[in-house]
Amino acid sequence: MKTDVKNVFIGLLNAIQAGKIYSEGHPTFKEFVDVLYRRLVEHLGEKREIILGIIEGELAWEDEIYFELSQRLKSLVEFLQECGINRIIFRPGLRPDELSAFITFLTRPGKRRSLESQETDELQGLENIHVGKLRAGAARPAKGDADRERHARYEGSLEFASRSLTAVLNKEEVDFLDLRFNILSVMENFMGRHQELLNLISVKEKDLITFVHLLHVSVLSMSFASKLGFAKDDVLDLGIAALFHDVGKLHISSEILKKEGKLADDEFARIKGHPLLGSMILQGYQDTLGILPPVVAFEHHLRFDRKGYPKVSYPRPPHVASLIVSLCDVYDALAQKRSYKTDCPPNKIHEIMNLEKGKLFDPALLDRFFQVIGVWPIGTIVMLTDGRVAVVREVNEQDIFKPKVEVVHPEATGEIIDLLEAKERVQVREALNPMGKGQKYLEHVFAGG
């Protein structure tokens, strides 16, 4: 009995996910490519060719559209559309090495640019695979389209975070490959752009604020770990641990978490118990997620000085992953505008967190974090001392108070000022809240991104 069409599409998605995560020679990559190859060959049989495609955003096999499957495999549709592909043709004689080379080509960095510029020598060398590109794929998106695409990517990332966390809360099965693939996509789309994430959350519903926060902490943690020199696999592992670090808190009544007045003793005790609860939940997913998520969930409130909770007797400091997530957790919590408190300007966040140096935070990690992110992060809208408005474009590690900025008001000329070289002639006076005074300059934040 031949494999059904659904499994071919699933096999293609799994092979692409593995290609994004692992090298071409990795056993896991070879395993998924081999599964896809067997399914394709079984379907080819005596056929002249088989065609997998996308028709108006829906997966298609030959001339039949699979609407329900398109929803389930939304990430496959989005990936192929990002590549500018609307059909893939496989012909008899297909070889495993061809299929492996094809998946590797699709999943390497810069794949879209290669397809759009017609640099397809590698594809032309594949005798039994042919790719049809979307005619509009090479066109640069209009500003409105770029804005919609940016929001769509953010919406998609938030949906992934919500879906993954809900699955664990409901004790459902978690697809490790899909989870890792989506974490990688989040990293590629938003790494180093935390301020842009903050600028995007104004469109989110308040009920999603916890998922928003966990997504941001994951992005921040991966960005920081990457700058620290962590290997790619370790960065992804940390991103997953950061995403799930507060899963125990999600189990606690939302009424307690949103309460504005003083908590009762029993309510506070329940909240303080969330690290242990989260760790216990995640231990049930250790075979899928690994050991790091339960460790980080247990330790993220332990503090560098080990005076936090839960109380432990061992003398060693928390795992470095826990220290990183704890730092990013506090930073994003301070940076976000919440219903129960006002937001903090970036320089105030720097001041507050430095008061906890050596206590809540590892001193070396804290110093390095602000070297990387700056006092005024990339994408921050700032008022300069000469009255002009600018957007931070680059952090100066030599002096974290003096970034490189692009002037956007009174006239957006593209002028870049290195405040390190400007000395005291012009400096940052204050940050403009993107939900308030800075809102009318938001288009300039993304224009330079």
C-alpha cells in the first residue's frame, strides 16, 4: 500500500526542519531525508513526475488542494513562500544525494537571495528535481507590505509560543523537531531586535502578555548567548529553556498573578512554589526537551547569591543558562509596559539592574549583557540634547551610553551620528516611549532594520 500524500508533505517539512537545525552530514538530517526519499519514490512509481505546490497559500498535490493539511503544516507553506517557491517537481530517477543537496540548498542562509537572483547552478545540477519560483518573489515589498510581513512574523512567533506552552500545560505530546525549527525561526527573525519586539506588542491582547513576555525572554536569551560565543545547538537549547522557564507560573490562577494589592500569605506561597512546579512539569518532557528546561525552571529565581527561592543546600551557583534567563527575564519585565505599573526608560533599567549586581545577577554576565544590548538598545527612539529625534542603530561597546544613531526628525536625511565621537557636543537626553511620544517615529525604527 502506497504512502498517502499527507505523509509526503510531512516528510518534506521534517527534512526542511532537520536541514535548518543540523549539518548535511548529521545522522538526524540523513534520517529525515531518507524517509522523504522513500515516500517520494513510492509515489513516483511509473509516473512521469509528481508536483507539490502552493496555490493561493494552500498546499497542492498535482491538481488537488489540501486545505486542512495546509493549516496543520502552515510552517511548510510559509517557508516555501519565503523561498519564492510555488511548485517542486520530482521525476523518476530521483537519487538520495540529489534530494539531500536540494534540502541543503533550501535551508542554508541566504537561500531566498539566491533564488531571486537566479543563482541556481546547484539546482540546475539536479536532474530529477525542478523548482518553480513565484513571479513576484523578486520584488521588494512595499512599505505597507513590509509592515504587514513584520507583524505577521511576530504573530506567527507568538502563536508558536502559545501553542507550545499550552501543549505542555495540557500534558500533550510536543514535536521536538517542530519546536526546534520554530525556535530557530524566531532567532533568525528577531535576534538582537528586542526593542522592535517591544514596539510591536502594542497590537497584542492583554491576555497574551505572559506569552509575549516568554517569547521576548527567549529571544533575548538567544541573542545574549550567541554574543557570548555559545554554539548554535546550545543557543537553541537555551531558547527552548527560556520559553518554558515560567511554565509553573502559568499553572497558577491568573487572578493571583494580576492582583494589584498585597498578596495573602497562601497566595504568595503558591507563587513562590512555581519554579519547583515548573521543573516537575518539564521533567515529564525530558526525553523531548532535554534536561536544561527543568533546570532553568527550577533555578531562575535562585539568584546569583543563592538567597532566592526555592531554598537549596548545595553550594554551587546556578547553571549559567539559569543566570542568563534570570537576567533576561528581569530586563524584559522592566522594559514592557504592564497594566499594573508604568514602563521604565532604558537608562533607568540599567540603573535598577546594577543595584542588584553580585546579588541577583552574576556581575560579569550583567556587565557583558549591557555591553551587548547597550543602555539605549538598537531600535530605541531617543531625543538628543540638541532637540533632534533619532533612532539607535548600533551599540558602542566602548561606551554603552553613546550609541550610533540615525536622525529622523525634524528631517529624516539618513544622517548617522556616532555619539562616541561627538563627545559632549550632542548626546542622548531621553528615550521616547514608543507607545507615547515616540509613536509617530515608529516607521523609522523599522525602516532601518
